[in-house]
Amino acid sequence: MEIEIDSKKNNPLFNRTEIRFTIHHKGEGTPNREIIRSELSEKLNAKKENIIINSINSSFGIQQSKGYAKIYTSLKKSDNPERKYILKRNKIIGKKEMKKEEKKGTEKETETEKKQIKEEEKTPIEDDEKVKESDDTKEKKPKEGDQQTEEGKEK
């Protein structure tokens, strides 16, 4: 696998260097992001943690891929401008942060589950009361035909 740097542009606004590169990978599939990051770090004398690969596009019929990467001066400066899914793809967001996000999601789920359980507990009782009320009303109100027979019996 060979990496060839096509263009290199300094972006002082975001404290990063933007790189367009070409990878020649004969007899292999498209290389993994981790491998590309390590090769770019060796070639450009930068820390692997500060390199974020934004995209890799493979060419059809040619064992060649073109990509776009960003090299930040520090890892902290990459948090704000970069989207979270790109940081996850590059495995820069630590497992701790991902676990925190999962815990927040599970806490919300448990709260909604508790609310649903409370509602389920309330509804059978209310249904039983409605059934009892309807039974009471049936006993108090006889049918019209039944009233006539009772009146006829009294006469």
C-alpha cells in the first residue's frame, strides 16, 4: 500500500491542515481507516490521534482510493468543528464517552418504562370499577318488558 499526497492546505481558522491523498493498494481491498491514519502519521510526522479521515472513495476497476483527511494541532481542537459520527468512525471518541451517551439513553428508557408500568397498574383497577358500575346499573334498571310484567303481576 502506497499513499501519495495530492494536495496539502493549511487552515488556520480551524487550526488544521487539510489533505487530499491517493492510496494505491494492489491485490488488496480498501485499507482500514486505522491503517491509513498510521501511514499518514508516519508520512507527515503528525500524531495519529490528531488525524481524522473524513472520506475514502474507491475507484471501480482500479485498485486505488482517494481520500480527504484533516490534521489538527491538538485533539481538543477537533471536537468542536467535527461531527460526532466522523469522530466515531475514526475511533477518536473514547469508549467512556460512548458509554456515557448509552447510559443517558438507558436512563430515559427506564423512566418511560416506569411510567408505562404505573399506567398499566392504574388501568386494570379502573376497568374493574367500570365493570362493577355497569353491573350495578343493570340491576337497578330492568328492561321495559320486565317492568310491564311486574306491573301486571301487581294488578
